Amino acid sequence: MSSPQVVRTRDDLRSVIRERVAPLIERGDASLGLVPTMGALHGGHGELVQAARAANDLVVASVFVNPLQFDDPVDFARYPRDLDADLAILEAGGVDVVFAPATEEMYPGGTPMVTVSAGEMGRRLEGASRPGHFDGVVTVVAKLFQLSTPPYPCRFNAYFGQKDAQQLAIIRRLAHDLDFGVEINPVPIVRTPEGLAMSSRNQLLTERAATAALALSRALGVLRERAAAGKPLNIPEVEAMIREDDLVELDYLKIVDPRTLRPIHLSGSTPGPALALIAARVDGIRLIDNMDLPGPT
């Protein structure tokens, strides 16, 4: 397996994509898969890469810690960065091209004067706790879509994890509403054997905090079981379960429509498919998780 080609500039990325896609188009049906990441890669990212590799002729991954989506400079500064380790994971997954720009390359001249807005979907849930976060996400993703769009008639796919459910829903609307010619492909959450959703932030957890963090997935599992059985979800009781460990500070536990992220008002059991979203700080580290809730079976 050959090492991925690492490019650092926007012009080089466009050039490499043109060079590599041209012979594929000549052969017939061709496709490019994009896997945007902020590095600190783990098994969940490995699943994204595998999904892209299985379905595309050319796979491009980006590694860029995007300052626009951090509302806390301290959080941005301590975000894990290890490009060599990331490249090893991307090589193992069969990535062809890695785009690893510096901040100055991605945003020449500093913070851009014109950005993309995530709108109403970006102002609730995580957006309420982290103002401007999703505007930063959709701005950088829009740039990556522009930079990575292959020459026609090559098909263009992009891969995002379902763990960031709000982000996934917003990016789907971004691609649809702004007419990007890209198909958004969701990839299921990858969990540890104990049930903790894999996240780059897990690297910041102590062993004690990682055990406490299991309260999030346990709570979601309880909600899923109750929804499947047609029982009342009893959100206050589940919230109390989460707060039993003093290392866990619950931010929110919400039941929403998975397409619009609008709250579903419950008078009893879930009326149909829904999405449970949870966010909490565990020993000071912010974690999110989610789980689909079925209608009664």
C-alpha cells in the first residue's frame, strides 16, 4: 500500500485532483470521496475512510483544525494535533491524497470577511452552547467542497460521522440549499466495547472520567429501549441518572426531528422515529452523543 500524497496548498490540491481524476474519467464512470477531518484521528475516522475507499476511485482526506468553529481559544489551543499519527491511519485506510494546510493557507489574510451561516439549525443545541460554532463548520466545509470538486463527469461524495448528528444535518442542508454537487454519506457511530462514542476529545479524559462518560451512552440506551417498547421516555428521570456521577455536568438532553433538529414535544411515547441528543462536560471535557429512537414496535 502506497503512502498518501500530502499537499499543503489549495492550488496543489486542485492540481492533484485534476491530474488523478482525468485518467479515471477516460476509463468510464469515476468517483471521488472526500473525508474532511480535524485530525486527532481514531477508529471512527477509520470507518469514514473505509466507507470512502470502498465506494470511490480516488479518496481525499483533509486534516485541518479549523479556528472558526472554536469559541474558546483555550479549547482551540489544546485540541490534539499529531499529523504523523493521522497520516498512519489514513495510509492504513487507503487514502490517496491528504490536504493538510496551515491556517494561513486556508484563510489567507486572516479571518475571512465573508462567511457562511448555518442559520436557524446552527443556533440551537450545540449552537446555543457554542455561538458561531456551526457558522465556522459550514464555512470551512463549503471551502473544502469548492477545493475538492472533481472535473465533470466524476461523481463527488463526502463522508461525515453520525456522532456529530447536528453537524451532519446542517451539512446536508448546506449541500442541498447551496447546490453543491456532492452527495453526503453518513457513517454510523463507532463505540468502544463499553459503549463510549469515539471522539478526538476522548484523548483528554482520565481513566476515571472515561468511566464516568459512559453515563451518556447508558442514558441514550434507556431512551431507545423505552421508545421501542412504546413507553414514556421520562426525560427528567434519565437526566437524574446522568447526574449521579459528580464528574458529569449535563448541558442538555433533547429529543428532536432528525431532519430539522426541531424539538419533538412528548406527551407519552415517541410518535415515530426521533433523535436523542446529549451534551455534557465530563471532568471539564465537553462530549456529545446521540442515538436514533424508533417508533413503538
